Amino acid sequence: MTQEEILTYCEECIEREGVIVFTEEQFRELTPELIDGIRTRFSSRTLMQLPQHEIAFFEWLKGADTAVWNDIWANDERPYLVSLAFSADFSGANATIGQFVICDLVNVDNYFFSPDLLLDKESTDFLEAVRGRFTQRSSMTPGQLLTLEASVGNVDIWHFAYRYNINLAIAKKAVVTLVEDRILLHVTSAEHLAQYFDVG
């Protein structure tokens, strides 16, 4: 896929649908150079549709935690459209695993975690033990698994529960335990999360 081909496709897509809708194959083929070209031609105000695996996740979320789905999409005439600025999150190797991470809920508590929210002193030994269990392919509790996920990148409790087929109530209970054990910091409001880093 050349730069010219993808730009022509985007223009035709916008004319036809008002937004850019990449196929799964196109997401896989998007390189950093192609994304730069797309972003140069079209502003970040241009909308694109989330990839199909994320739409499937949000359809699950609609039933699993309707209040969260409503917080994100209820005011949108056409849900699952996001800024073109998120295109890199779903490109190349991330094409089938990239996530539109939930981190700025207004009416519902956020359950967003990242390496910045692990309490260094208290979590170091715990995380080392968890990594050992992972390396040995030993079974792990939801709390151990969540700590491992948060140590390598951004994760929200809903994507976490969906990916590992863990009941949401059990996943949230694991958060309570991790907070009580001073392993993890749970910042529930988007406003307070923004004090740690840019969540937008």
C-alpha cells in the first residue's frame, strides 16, 4: 500500500461515509510513515471508526457494564468513532490487539492503571514474584495478572476482564485488594488521573 493509495482511499471514504473506515488488513499495513502522511493530509479532528475487534469489545461492554458504555458513547449519534490521532494505536503489530483504553469516564469511576500507578516501594517484591510465576507459566490470580499488565502498559479493568474472561466483579475486587495491600493506586476520576499524566 503506497502513500498515494491510502490517501486516495481516505479521501474517498470521507466523501462516501463522512469518516475513515480502515479494514483490518489496512490497519495491519499502516506504517508510521503512512500514518504521518494521513495525519498531515487530514487533521486530528477527522474521525475514524474503531477496528472490528474493538467494536466487538464495546458491544460486549454495552451488556456487561451499560453505565460505562453510556458514559463513553451515549451522546454520540454514531458510536465507535474516534480521532484519527488514535490511528497508531491500531496499526501494524497492534492491528488486532490495540485498545481504545477507557480512562476518562465522567459519570462512572475509572479503573485505569499503568506503570505510573504502581506504588514503587510496596509493589517491587510483589511484581518480581508475579513475573517469576509468569515466566514459570504458573497460575495467577486476577490481582497478580492485573499487576503484571499494569507494569507493562496502560490497561483498564474492562479490557482486562474481557481479554481474560474474568467476571467484572471479581476483577474489581482484585483492585480493592491490591489497593489495600499498597501495590496499586486507584485514581477514580479523570480529573485526578490528568494530574499524573495526559489521559486524553
